[in-house]
Amino acid sequence: MAIVGAVALTVATFGAGAVIGAAAVGAALGAIGGVVMTASSDLIHGEASSPYEYVKSAAQGAVIGAVCGAIFGPVAGIGGGAVVPLTGGQTTVGLGSAMFMGGSSGYIDYSLRELWDGRTPDGGKALESFALGAALGGAFSVGSSWLAKGAERVNGVLKRGASSRVEGTSQALKIPQGLTKEQFEKVSAMIREKVGHLSDDIVVQGSRAKGTAKPTSDIDFAIRVSPEKFDELIKDSFSKVKPPNPGSAKEKTMLHAIETGKIQSGEAKLSKFREQLQQELGMDVDISIIKIGGPFDNPPFTPIK
């Protein structure tokens, strides 16, 4: 009944779709694990289990994997989540959660297997399973974070190379569409004076740089920064005093900024400056901090003067 209640709580919290997806992933991994465990036992003891034993192990693993996946998968983002590199206290909380979920999953996995085979779970072995699961969960969390950051850096290098090639083909206008040379020089000076300390790589991107803008299109100024600098600015913008409360609107905004690689003008404390640029140019303006290699780092670029 406790397991049924836990699954019901997960469904209520994350929705049936997320739970079903996580359960399916857990069932597949559990079935594979059951077969691997039987094969490993055969190799160690020099035995050859029957096909029935392999099918039984796969079925047992699938059921247990589905239960563990349904309970813990949605929390970890399995079956539809995304790996998002976090910073500071968020990383610590994530590691602790992963260890707890790994330990709980190991505890449940051991208990269910013992009950399946008609044995009473041993308390000491159940705790050993919890400890092993916690260790594996923590290792997986750290490894996933390293992989995510590594992939992010590789993607950034590739995008920077692509960006330089596109800029070299002169696909971007030298003066953004809809601006005179005098206007562009004046706002360029205003921008460098205001945010030049953040980066010397400030560009116009989007339709005004491509020459495909409509009369009502805005002009997009991007303050391009390295991934390392972007992480620093995330902390300054959202958690300089203390990390945002879990589940709060501020935390959701921070996580969105991390995922998209873009700090909006409001979070970057540039709202009033954006209004000044709009008054100067007579058009809508977007000025944001963009992580080099991120989803919003899109050439061609027109560098400001």
C-alpha cells in the first residue's frame, strides 16, 4: 500500500505522462539489469541458467524498475526531463536529492526482490542497498553535470567557429536595417559606456542584422560573454545575497536563463537603459546578455561601433 501511495503522489505531483515515461524507462533498464545479473551469476558459478530463468529475471527486473521509475524518475527528470547545468547551492541540492533517490531506489529494489522470491527482507542488507544506491546516485549526478558542462563547452567551440565563418562571409549588414550611420554610432557609444565592462563583444543580431526586418521589428543587442562569465552573471543577477527559494518564480526565471543561455534586460538590471535606447531609436529594443555557444547566440552579427 505504501508503494501504491508513493506512485499516486508522484502522479498527482508531476502528471501521468511524466510518470508513465519514467516507468517505461525504469522497466527497460530493470529488465536489462535482471538479465545482466543472471548472466553474471552464471559466469561466476560456471552455470547455465535456462531460458525460463532469464525471462523470469527480465520480468522481475522490469516490474521493479517500473515501480522505482514511477516513484523517483519524474523527480530526476527521467522520461522527458533535460539535464540543465546548475550553479552554487542548486548543485548541492541536486546532488543530495540524487543520492536520496538513488538510496531509496536501491532500498526498494532490494526489498521487492526479496519479497518476490518469498523471503523476508533483511534490515542490514536493505541499508547496504540504500548506501550503494546513494553512492551510485551521487556519482551519476556528478557525472551528468560534468558531461553536460563538457558538451556545453564543445558546443560553444563549434558555434564560435561557425559564427566566425558566417561573420567572415559579410552576411550581416554593416549598419543595422532601419538605422542611419549617425544613429548607430550614437547608440553604440551609449551601449559601450553602459555595459562595456561586461564584454567587448557586443553585437546586433536578428532581422535588423540580416536585413529582413519589418517596420515593426525590434532591434536585438546581444552582450556576448563566455560560459564562465555567464555563470558569474547568473549568480550576480539571481543569488548574489542568497539562492532563490526552491519552486519560487525567481528560481524558475533563473533556471530558464541557464537553460536558454540568455539573461533578459530586467534580470540584468538594464530595463531603464533599454527604454533610453528605445527613445533614441524610435523602435522597440531588446538588450540581453547572451552566452556564447548558447541557444540564442545566433549569427549573423553586426558588431556595434
